[in-house]
Amino acid sequence: DGGITQSPKYLFRKEGQNVTLSCEQNLNHDAMYWYRQDPGQGLRLIYYSQIVNDFQKGDIAEGYSVSREKKESFPLTVTSAQKNPTAFYLCASSMRGSYEQFFGPGTRLTVL
Amino acid sequence: AQSVTQLGSHVSVSEGALVLLRCNYSSSVPPYLFWYVQYPNQGLQLLLKYTTGATLVKGINGFEAEFKKSETSFHLTKPSAHMSDAAEYFCAVSVGGGGFKTIFGAGTRLFVKA
């Protein structure tokens, strides 16, 4: 079955540590996105990538980094510079030129 | 710039009652409009979308929405609520340029009472 996988589902991190969230898709989609979800705030775009080896900052990129070395993969690193990283992180993808996004199951990150 | 406002962060209905979740948008160009549903600790799933053509759009699980340009609205309805409809619902708007131009509303949590 085609879809998007995110791992791990739950992640705990100590303050000052970097952590990488995985996102893989087998939908053959060109575009991939990372969103952060906080209660009552909807989804906010962190980074997006329209093609391999290219990505752009979204609305809240500070303290985050990404790479897009393969079409199928778009990992997100939450760095120690992110002041309030505890949140639910969602990865999504879409076909070129389409506005419909397909979402992964999410990773809940908690900073201890 | 576009924006999305969902009226009511929480809506409670009885099982079998009408579900109405409100969404208003702001856009200077014709928008693409979406409703997504999210169950606890899961990703978002597309319920329905409006791109062009018929303004009444039918989606999965008996939901539908009507695009009203004059009211800049895209309210989500379902004639008869089911317990399984309890979830959070997000309205979203896109205006050209691909998915990275999608703006999501803050969400409305739907509670269904037995």
C-alpha cells in the first residue's frame, strides 16, 4: 500500500540535544512538507521541498533543518536552537501541481 | 494574503443530529478549499475539496460542503452525526503555487453525544 510513514511515533529528548524525525513516502510525490501542530493553532509550515536537493523555509523554520537527498525521504532535525520543540510533527506530500496533501501519522516530540 | 477562520473551537452535537462546522476564508484570488479530519494522535485525512465547478462538494463519510463565494464561506455539514465522527476538523485554503501555499484553520473539535 502506498503512503507516508513517520518514525518514531513518540520521541523524548533532553534539552540541548538535536533529534531527527523520519519521513518516508512511496507515493512517488515530488513535494514534501513538514508541519508543526500545537493545540488550538492548527498546522504551521516548517519546511517544504518541491524537488530533490531543494527545499525552502516555511513560516517557522528557526531551530529546524531538513535535507532532501532522495525523492522518498525528507527528514527533519529539531536542533537545540528551537526554544519550544515539544509538539506534534506532521509530514505530508503532494503530487506536482496539486494542492491536495497526504499526511503521515505524525511524531509526538516531548522535551524533558 | 489568504487566511482561514473556523468559528468555534469546539462543537457538540447529539448522535443523529445535524453537524455544521463553519469555515470562512480570505483570498484575493479564486481559492482551492479543503476539509481534513484528524483522529487523536493521527495524521490528517482529506474529507473533501473544492477546486472548480460545482459549488456543492460531497466527500467521504457522508460529509459535504458548499462553496459560497459571496459569503467567502465553505461550511462542512453532515445530516446525521455518528459517534465515529468525533474528531478534529480542519479547513484549509490554497491559492496557486502548489501545496506550500496552503493555510490551515485552527481546527474545530467535534464531540458527539450518545
